[in-house]
Amino acid sequence: MTDVWHLLNQLGRWGLNHVRGTGRAGVFLYETVRGIFRPPKKFHSVVRHMYFIGTKSFFVIGFTAAFTGMVLGLQGYYTLSKFGSEGLLGAAVALSLIRELGPVLSALMVTGRAGSAICAEIGIMRIEEQIDALECMAIDPHAYLVSPRLVASLIALPLLTAFFDVVGIVGGYLVGVALLGVNPGAYVDGMQKSVEWVDVSMGIVKSILFALLFLWICTYKGYYAGVDEGRFGPEDVSRATTDAVVISSVAILVGDYVATSLLL
């Protein structure tokens, strides 16, 4: 009987902690969005974070996009050639990138490169009591630290996704046309006839959703690094960073399924 009571006690505590964490994350997002419209002014801070999230991610995004498009071109050619439909290669590559792979892979790459760094930076500010110092000086930490990063990510990630799509399509063109001999006119014409505005808008909506998810989770985990445990050390920042990347990646994949279901 004692063991059953202990188990129920542990389950209840686990449930209450998760409910409290979910509510706190919701309040954190609310304060962050509200902080966009509160002082201090954020233009220079937003530009600086756009440079970090966007410009410094160009290489990894371009590299990933090029090889993703090349693999799509290779696999698509051998699949379509079985049905004598090599001319549809451009449409297959473009739709795959614009609707699904571009937004998802761009968000995952940015989460791994920029999201982890943002979480670690804010976590270090937490354990060094810099966030407490901001509150003592009557400066809203959400408006000062998190809101500019949210605005920057909402602008940068859709642009990175568009860059990913273009580079990926070029990669598929190089493999399909230059290497495997697909007619270049058929590749471009198939792409132009199959891609519609609804496909592009779906990619834009997904990239905005993913930007919100990864930035929200990474900043939240860094902001509360070590708070629940009541200790503030480097290992807490390391654990928060790992959790932030894992949870953000899972949230992006789940969000992709939900968004696709709603937008189709």
C-alpha cells in the first residue's frame, strides 16, 4: 500500500510540474510578444540578431540545400525514368523543396546552429545573475533579450527558406540536366506549370511557424536554466541547451505534420 501511495505521489508531482511548466511557457511567450511593443527600441538589436540568425546561417543552409536538391534530382530521375516521365523531374524537385523539405530542413539547421547558441547565451546570463540585474534596474528581460530575437527569427527564417529552395532547385537541375541528361526545357517548364502560389504560401507559413517554435523553446529553456533545480552552474546551461535543441526539433516535425494537415 505504501509503494502504491508513493507511486501515485510521484505521478501527481510529475503531472503538476508539467502543467506548471506549460503554463509558464505560455506566459513567457505572451510576455515576449507583448515586449515587441514595449521599450527599449529594438531596431538595431533586431538587425544584429538577424545577422547572427540569418547571415551566419547562409553557408550551412546553402550546403544542405545543394546536396538535398542533388539527392532529390538523383532519386527522382531513377524513379521517374521507370515510368518514362523524366520530364516531370523539375516539378518533383521543386514541389518537394518548396512545400516540405525547404521549411523543415532550414528550421532544423537554424535550430542546431543559432538556437543552441541563443539558449546557451541566455542561460549563461541566468547563472551569472545578469537577468536578475536587468529586473533590478526595472528593465523588462523579455522585451530586452527575447523579443528582438523573436522578430529577427520571424524575418530571417522565411528568407533562409527561400534561399534553400532556390539552391536546392539549382542542385536538382545540375544533377538531372547536366549529369543525367534530362531536357532542360522540360525541367524548367514542368516546374513552372506545377508550382502555384498556394505551394509557396504554404512554405512561407510553415517557416514562420517554425521560427516561432524554435525561438520560443530555445529562449525559454535558456531563460529558466537551473531555476527548477535551484542551482545555477555550467552543467545546467549544457542540459538546457541539449533539451532546447531536441524539443525544438521534435516540435518542428510535429508542427510540420499539423500545418500540412491544416493547409492541404
